[in-house]
Amino acid sequence: EDLRIAVVGAGRMGSDHIERIHHRMRRARITAIVDIDEARAQAAIEGIEGARVYTDFTEAITSGDVDAVLVATPGFLHEDVLLPTLTQGLPILCEKPLTPDSESAWRVVQAESALGRKLIQVGFMRRFDAGYRRIREAVASGEHGELLALDCEHINPDVPAAYTGGNLIDDTVVHEFDGVRFLTGEEIVAVQVRTGKDSRKVQTDGLKDPAQILMDTESGVRVSVNTHVTAQYGYAVTTRAAFEQTHLQEGVDQVLPGFEERFVDAYDTEVQDWIDGCLRGEIAGPDAWDGYAAAACCEAGLRAVAAPGTTVDVELNEKPELYR
Ligand code: ISE
């Protein structure tokens, strides 16, 4: 039996996933597309036989026609979708961020903890990228000695007109917060932001571009992330990992139009693994704790943006049993 998926949110990421599931994923089909904008949902459903449009999310998840839910609404709407879906006991792939702030992310963690089993995977797709995995394996095996530093780049051709300095952190750098946690296997303990000359392509007040975000991990791995989100020429994500005995570099030759192209294989692997896991009754991949930890890093990052040059500590609650 195929996994019957409801996709909630038919915007940029939702449509990308709909197309992916419909054309490329095995053992799954879309049975519901939910969007408050009915016309948008109708457009997304075209050509998908057996799928229904819903404007009401609760109706979709209680229809009896849905085994799993992929959440692709804007982050501020996630909690309202996640909590009822947990209550229904349905597995979830939730696009990043889990929720926009650590307080709401913690509520989700607690709700899942209370159930006593994992149902949520967070859509941090970089964990499924081949280059990221090569670095992670080298860190875990210790074959080149200890990891000492990570120097990363995150380049976007442009961002929406209303993009703020805060979005730079909670929409863009959130990927590095998770990526660094994944690559090092450690929590991030502190964040700092440095800014300088701004590009004349920046359209919104308060967005500093380019910027540099510095992080420290528990064992003292030094991390820098150079962001440039109005770079015009393309999308690029690079990582240079310095070990005691060598360095590894990933992504340097990959400048593409957007993240959909750059991470297409990562997204495909992420969604297929999730589908296969759902069918086996197992949830793997980045979990709600990872989503919460990233939200806590973002909070520190937002304070760091407001006070360039100061180091802001990341505050984390104690990790619940379920995630240990
Ligand atoms: C988006 O969510 C992504 O996944 C991209 O990697 C990131 O560059 C972009 O800023 C985000 O909006």
C-alpha cells in the first residue's frame, strides 16, 4: 500500500514537494492538498488523480484518507498544524523552521515527548546532501584527526522584498545552525554577527548584506558563515572543514539558480527516506529537538544581529528522554 500524503501549504516549497512526490517518489501518493487559497491548491492539484483540495486543515487530517502530513506553510503557522497532527498520531515532515521561536518549538517538543514516540521530522535537507554527509562521516570516523573549524558560505541571488535582518537569521542561517550541529554532533553555544559594507542591491531597512555569523560549539570548533543574500548571480552553499591533518571542501563548484536546484538530490533523498520510514513506522532524520535547538540558536542570532560584535550565548532547556 502506498503512503497517502497530505501536503499542507501549496506555495514555493509545497509545490516543489508536490511535484517531487507525484513524479519521483516511490510507494507514496498525494491524497490531499491544503491551502487557505483554494485557487492555489486547485492549481497545484492539477493532474494528480485521487487527490482532493481542502481549505480546512482539520478536515483533511480527519478524512481517513491521509497517513502522513508534509507541512510547507510559512513557519509562523507550523505550530497550529503540528499539534493537532500529533494528536491524530500521524507522522509529519515539517519544513524548516519547526516554529519561528524557541518557546513555541519547546511546546511542540513537549507535546511529542508526552506522546512518548517521535512523529516529527524537520525539513533540514542539507543533512541528506552528499557533500555534507562526506564531511559528517570524516568527523565521526576521526580519520583526519579532530575537526577544528568550519568556514561556510551561504549565497542567495535575492530575497523577498520584505526580508529583514531577522529573516537573515531565522530563514537563511537557520540552515547553518542545523548544519553545524549535524556536522559536529555538538550543540552551538554562542553566536556573534559582524557586518560591514552593504551591497547597494539591498532593498529593506535593517538587512545587513553581506554579513558574517560566527559560532562556537561545545568543544570549541570555530565556525564562520559568510552570507550574501542579494548576490544576483546565483545560489551557492559551500563548506570548508579544517581537520588536524587535512581539509575537506564541498559545494565550491556548485553555483545554481536557486536552492531547489542546488539541493534537489538532498530533497529527493530526504522525502523518499521519510516515506520509507513512515511505511515502516519509524521516524529518523532531524527531529523536533533539532528544530527546537535551531530555534534557540536563531534567538541568540537575533540578539546578535541587534548588537553586532557582541557574543550571545545560546540557551537550551534540558533534552527530554525521547531525544537522547
Ligand atoms: C530557504 O528556506 C532555503 O532553504 C535556502 O537554502 C535558503 O538559502 C533560503 O534563504 C531560505 O529561504
